[in-house]
Amino acid sequence: MVVDLAADDDLYKAIILEHYSRPPHKGPLPEHTHYDEGINPSCGDEIELFIKVDDDVVQEVNFDGVGCSICLASASMLTKLLRGKTVEEAKEFRQAFKDWITVREPEPSPVDLDELEALGGVRNYPVRIKCALLAWETFEGALRKQSVN
């Protein structure tokens, strides 16, 4: 079987650009229960995460912010992939993504990373790893804080 790596690159670029240009869950979430802001001073990315947790399940999660395509696409993917997961499942998912993206030659992930695999090329550019992880680290921070709307 011959694998066309160029086709994979094109597909991954398309997934990243789609999330960057048309994120489905962008904007404040008025009824959030958790909130945090994340900043990457090395490149200027800024993310706000609004999370609604009910009965220990991530019911909704939205983001707002400015940044590079990697940062905003990763944030968009987060909002899509963590909805409906328990808080514990979401934390495990975040850790699995972090482990996978920060290792040069990773083992297969214990969770289905779905579209996040499009960000795999980032590991070849260590300064961009922070861009891909900003929303995920902000998510972890938000879970430690209870919001008062």
C-alpha cells in the first residue's frame, strides 16, 4: 500500500484552515460555569474559554480570542471534541493530546484524537507547540475556577 503523504498534508491543512476560518463555537457563552484566559507572550495568542459544566459533564464550551491559525484551530477543535464528555474524560483527553503533540515520535494515543491529528506537524516546530496547547492549558485552568456570571 502506498501512502500519499502530500495528500495527507493537504487534508490536514484544510482541516486547520476550516477551524481557523469558521470555528463553530466562537464567542462568549453567557451561561458559563467556568472561565479562564490564556496568553502566549512569545507570539501574542490570546484565548478566553467559557465552559458550562452540569452534572460533571461539559455541556458547552466556547472560545474567543486572537492568534495564529494553529492556536485558533486548536481552540475550535477543543470546543467540538470536549462537549458531552465528563470532566474527568475531558482532562484525560487534554493530557493525551498534550502527551501526543509534545513527543517527536509519539506512540498511538489512548484516545481518538480525531481532527487534532491535523496538528501533528506542529511537533516539528517546538515554538508552535505552545500555540497548539494554549486552549488546552486554558481549559485546565478554567476547570480549577468556578465562574460567577
